Amino acid sequence: MEKRATFGSTRVGLLFAVPILLLIFVFFYWPAGQALYWAFTLEQPWGGGNSFVGFQNFARLVQDPVYWNSIARSLVFGVGSTSIAMGFALVLALLTDRELAGSRIYKSVLIWPYAIAAPAIGLAFRFIMAPEAGLLANLNRIWPGVWNPALDGTDAMISVISAFSWKYVGYNFIFFLAALQSIPATLTEAAAMDGSGPLRRMRDIQLPLLMPTIFFLLVINITESFQDSFGIVDIMTLGGPARATELMVYKLYFDGFKGLDYSGAAAQSVILMLLVVALTIVQFRFIERRVHYK
């Protein structure tokens, strides 16, 4: 029989709930309400108040090709970083699950990157990928000018995608390894006795059983790519060169805190939230139906 914790007094339960509710209100509902207020108003040029303008801020964004470019870049960044982070994490988890020599050591090492703050990762990758002194500077010695994130937008996007993916490989690795180790060993052992090789067992047994985990990580990675990329972009490229890495979250920050367009930035935050919600709904609507939980 399932046992549940109960409180003899309603007042005691409320005392435990109030701190959490207060934190949620202060750090979520109140900022969200302020963003909605700013999105539908326009600050007076002389300060001292806001005037209601309806959907004018949103209409201005829809007509701005620069903003549409930031959306396209964010989608490229999200798809690229998610594919790389999940692909590498899955391969590493499959290798670790086989208990190869030294697996306990690199099992711990692979988790560490996720504990590093995004700005620190951005700074490290900025040095690693520097065209004049980084590791990739060797390419320029062989083919002069082939790699330069400071001038080439494609190189800059590759740099920020690589840094972001490296951070989330460790996060995905934890979930993939836990899911693999929850698969009954009798299934893979029986397949091995029937003559199935490692690749065949992975394709027919492990990957189908990993689908719930893959779907969960797909939703998380796509969402994080739109929200958690600011620190890396700010440290590595500042949105450049020529706006080549100006993702939605970075444009929101730049317009709001550098350009002092608070109303426009608030409207961008609302659009960003709606886009993330829409992508999540699409994933649940069209991808989850292919996932089997039993």
C-alpha cells in the first residue's frame, strides 16, 4: 500500500509552500508580467511613463529582415548543436556501457563539461579556435586564411556550435548511460548468443528501447539551444562578424540593454517564448507518436 506524507495542520503545509511560491512569483511570474507589459507599450522619449501601442512592437519586428535572419540563425544553431551533442553523447554512452578498459575514469571525465559555466567554455573555445594562435591556427599555416571566425560568418557559427555542443555532450551522456544500464542484460546476452554483433544489437535492441530518452533529450536540447546560448555567443563572437552569430537571445539582449529599446526587446522575448513553445508542441505532436514507452 502506497504511503503519502500528510500534514496534521494546513498551516504547516502552507509554511512549506510559501517560500517556493514566493520564489516562483519573484523570478518567473513578475518578470514575465513585466515583459508582457513592455511588449504592448512604448516608453516615452522623455521618460516617465509608457503609452499603450498594442501590437505595434510586434509588427515592427515582423517587418524587420534582420530579426528574421536571427530566427533563421537560431534554428540552424539549434539543429546543429542538438545533432552534434546528442550524436557524440550516444556514441560515448554506448562505448561506456560495454565496460571497456578505464571506463570508470572517462565516465567521470565526460560528465565534467556540463558543470562548467557557459562563459568559461566560450572563453576556452575562443582561445582554442583563434586563427592566429589556437589549435586551428595550424590549418592557416597549411592553407593561409582557410579559418578565421573573426571575419568569416560560417567559421564563427561553427565555433559557437562546437562550444555549445561540447557543454551538452556531458549532460546527454548522463541520461543515455543511465538508460542503457536500465536495459536488462538478458536481452543483449540472448541476442549475442544468437550471433548478433554489437552494431546489430544496438540497432535492433538498444536504440528502440532508448527512444523515450532520445525524445526527452531532443526536447531539452532544442529548448536550451534557444535560451542558454547567450554566454557563449557573447564571449566568443559578440554576435559577429556582421551579425553572423546574432541569435535571437543575443539580439534581444543587444537591443534591450545596448540599444535601450526595452519595448522591442520585450516583444522579442515574447516571440522567443512562443517559438520555443511551438517547437515543443511540434515535437510532442509529430515525434512522440513514434516513441514507445513499453
